[in-house]
Amino acid sequence: MSAPPLIVNVAGIVPTVSASVDVNAVLNATTCALLIVARVQIARRAITAHRAFMLAALAVSALFLVSYIAYHV
């Protein structure tokens, strides 16, 4: 006999993960990828590309922060 689910939504189905958590994970993964590409670009002395990827990583990281705070408030 299995234990009853701890969280049940209206349809009686146990929700797996909130959409906000998925969004946060995607934003973090995107930031990580952008930082890796930025590192490669600076190693190749492509300063303009490095700057662009760093600014993109900053923007995505800021979106993550807003999403994270909104989820936890």
C-alpha cells in the first residue's frame, strides 16, 4: 500500500515541479553557457564578442534574480 501524495492539485494529479522552478533552471543554464562562451572568446582575444556575451550573461542573470525573488515572495 503506497502513501497518499503530499500535494494534490484540483485534478487529483501530483504536480511535479513548478513552472517557476523550470524557468529558473533554464535561466541559470543559459547564464552558465554564456559565461563559458565568453571565456572562450576572451581566450581568443575577441574582446567585442566577449563583452557581448558577458552583457548577455548579466542580463539573463538579472532575469533569474527577478524570477527567483518573485517565486520566493
